[in-house]
Amino acid sequence: MMTTASADQVPLRPSEVAGAPGRLERAELLDRWLTSLLPNRPGLALVAVGGLGRREPAPYGDLDLILVHDRIPDIASVADAVWYPIWDAGLRLDHSVRTVEQSVRVAGADAVAGLGLLDVRRIAGDEELAERLRHAVAASWRAKARRLLPLLRDERTRRGELAGDTAYLVEPDLKEGRGGMRDVLVLRALAAAQLSDQPGPTVETAYALLLDVRDALHRSSKRRTDVLVRQEQIPVMQTLGLQTEDELLRMVSGAARTISFAMAAGWRRVGTGLGAGGGNGFLRRRKPVRTPLLEGVVAHLGEVALARGVDPGEDPVLPLRVAAAAAESGLPISPATMAVLVERHQPLPDPWPDAARTWFVRLLAAGRGIVEVFEAFDQSGLLQEYLPEWQRIRALPQRHPLHLYTVDRHLVETAAVAAELTRRVRRPDLLLIAALLHDIGKGGEGEHCVEGAEIAAPMARRIGLDEDEVDTITLMVGQHLLLPHTALRRDPTDSATIGLIADRIGNRLD
């Protein structure tokens, strides 16, 4: 006999408990209430997918429920008796009624549906039926991985292009953006297909952080949303006990970068070479050929790796040579190689030797290839070791409408663009280094051009530049807004304007 929950038992209000305990409390409340709606009959089970299936329902999220049955004749009336109280309670419901066989067919035909069904969890009813569904869906996913995973990757690429990078936007999409929560579910799906390991603790910690931010966003906005818009950032910041909006965005950015980096590595691990091999080449076994790139560095299985017998402990410059090889070849650095570099590398002296500076400049000159390399070095911690000042601008948001990226990503993007101009200057090395450092002064209390020049000087000396070169770098960093500001405010053909520019710059940049 089915019992009906009273209005005060319906978990409409989001829990005031923060974090994972609050999500678990919401899940338990919903489980108890939903259990009261289902008649106790054999061959009938109510299961959840989505957030409730993972025991992490958002405060104002949907309920994703499936009424699973073993060909019950009156299933339509049973379903109405379950769904209508949920609608009457004002809860958003995504629902379906299926047999186990129908569910497996849906999971095998649609990659996104298959991904969602991997989170299936029994709420109430026939335990054997629910367990049969869970095992059947998991087996189907493993069996159809070769066909479904390329489709899933295409869908994630499409959604990521629409939502943008969670790590770099001022109004990030916490769920569907690249590096958002959905990517962690995909990483788990790769593991469920037995093609990759489960996401590591750093990824799961980043995922939990995004869940905390999304929960706070729901509570402050009192609605279902995944986009952290500007007007909600102050209340979300306050809910999470943070001091500034920038602190909130930096926290989100760091989590998203961790997830995005793991997602890229995850696709590589399962051999998703869609660009080269198409769908038929997915998970194709490839002959392990090692192609030399630079001294001690090879291309192996689509990644940059160390040549056999090479020891980073004997070559302090090797990490920079690996970075240059990756940027020039457009191949990612093997996670195993990066781990060896982190564990075995020797710190560079201060100032750097000529060879280190040469490879660093060659890295910057590689253009677009440096973006992924800098991200890999950032995630490993090597970037902050080589350039300690980088930490001040890491994941620092920019609120000017002309800037699309965080400060650190903006600097790397600027250096990539500067690489296209190196044939037009006498000192391409100074152009590239200045481009990389031009906004290093942001994040402080003073004028960022002035602070940037002060910070760039010791950085340039550490890299190994002489004092005349250091002066050029500090001039370029300190005056990098001179031309755009002058162009907006003065007549560039006016002799007085030309004189002003000449007085500021002199002949140093001829």
C-alpha cells in the first residue's frame, strides 16, 4: 500500500548544511520522500540518475528518475501516481518509464543517455530489478565503448565550444564548460569502460569544489542555474566564506584547469585519435615507434617523451628542451614523462645558463603550441619553480571587456601572437620575453605597468639577460600601454604626439 507524504515532508527547501554533507542530507530527504510514493510491488523499482543518482542533488536541481518495471500491465497508472505528487510539490522532473531491456537499448543508442545511466541508483522498490538494470547498463557501456566514446567526445566538444572554458571566463559555466563538472563524469565513464583509471584525488577535489560553488549559486539565486554570473558572485563568495570575487574566480579557475588537463589526458589514454583516424581508427593499436625530436626527446604514441636512458637529473636544461619539443611538434607531453621531470629534474641556477635561456626563447617562439605546454608546466608546478612571480597572476581574472582570459593565460596568448612578429624585429628574444611578462604587475595595489616593470627586472636577470637587455624589457613592460592609450586620446600624426612617444621610448626599440 502506497503512503502519501505530507506537504511539510516534501524536501522543497535546500539544506542549510554546506558542502558534501548538505548534498548527502538532500539526497537522503529526497530518497525517503520518493520511497513513500512508490507502491510495494514485485517487478517495480524507482531509480535515480543525474545528481540524485550520485547522491549530490543541487538545491534547485531537477529530479532525474526512471520507473523500471518488469512488464507490469498497469504501469501507466502506477507512473501517474508517482509523478503527479512530484509535480504538485513544485519540483522539476525529468522522468521515463522503461523495462531493463528498453533502458539498455537507449544507453546503447545514445552516448549522452548512456553516460547518464552509468549513475543509476535504486531509490525504492525491487532490489533485484534495479541491480539487474545497473549491471546491464554497465556491461552495455563497456561493450559499445568503441562506438559511443567518439560520439561522446564530439558532443563534449560541441558543448564546450558553446559554453567556453570554465577556467578562463569571468562568468564561467560550472557544468558544461570545458573543465566543468560534466568532464569529470566523462572521466568516470572512461574508467567504467575499463579504458582508463578512475579520476585521481586532485580531480575529485576540484569536482567537489565546483559542486560547492554551484550549491552556493543555487542558494543565492534561488533557481536552477550553472553559470556563475557577475551579480551572483558576491553572495556566492560570502556563502563560501571568501573575501573577494577574484578569490572566488581564481578558485573556480584552478579547479577547472585541473579537470580540463585531466580530461585531455584521459582522451589520450584511451586512444581517441579522431582527427587522425576518424571513427574507424578509435582505440586503434599503433606500432610504438619513437621518432627523435630534439636531443633526448622523442615522439611516442602521439606524445612527447624522453628517449631511452635519458636522466633529467643529469641535464638541468632538459625540461625546457622537452617543452620546446612539445610546442614545436604540437604534441602533448606524456604524463609519465612530466612526472619523471618533476621528480628527477635539477633546479636551474640563478642566473640561468645560456642553454636554458636559448631553449626558453625557442619555446616562446613556437607560437600557438606554447599554450598547452605552459598549462602542463603550470599543473606540474615546474612553471612556478622557474618563474616564481607567475603565482601572483595565476588564474587572476580580468574584468575589462577587452580581455577574454585570466591574466596568466592572456600573457601566454600574447607571447603566442608575438611569435608571429619575430621576423620584423632585431631582437625577437626580447620581444617574446616582454610579451610574456607585460602584465606581470597585475594583482597588486599599484599601477600595474609600474609594478610590472619592477617585477620584470629581476625575472629578466634570472633568465640570464644582461643589464642593457633588462632595461629594454622593463621599458617595454612599463610602457606597454603607451601606444594604445596615445592612439585613443591624441592625434598620432601630430608632431607633439610623436615627440611625446620619442621622449618616452628614445631609440631603444629601433
